[in-house]
Amino acid sequence: MTETPGRLADEAGRILEEYGGRRVSTWATLGRYDFIVVVEAPDDKAMMQISAKIGAGVGADVETLPAVPSDEFMAGL
């Protein structure tokens, strides 16, 4: 990561776009995770492909957490 941070971010961005996704925001964090990247994808299948491809292609550990707006979640209860 310290030797080629731009290359890794560029490759992840290319994979994201390949499957119709887009980066919403990114945070560098201290603790369990180094980065948190919020992305949007067309659907869950596309997000699964994005996560798998980034994990394999960039060599990063990826954890995907699907999210919905809290008002939609509450309405669904």
C-alpha cells in the first residue's frame, strides 16, 4: 500500500466502474480497518462481483455491508 497507493485505488475504481458502480465517499481510519469506502452499485449481484474482483485483483480484504436508508428499514419492519 505504501509503495503504490495510487495504483491500488485506480484499479479498484476501474473495477467498480466496470460493474456500473460509483464511489460515494472514502475515509482513512485507525483501528480494525484502514479504509472505509462507501459505494453504490446497480444491485446486489453487481456488488458481489465488485467485492470479489477487488479482493482478488487488488489483494485487499473486502467486507461488504449492504445498507438501506433508516426510514426504509423502519418502514419495512
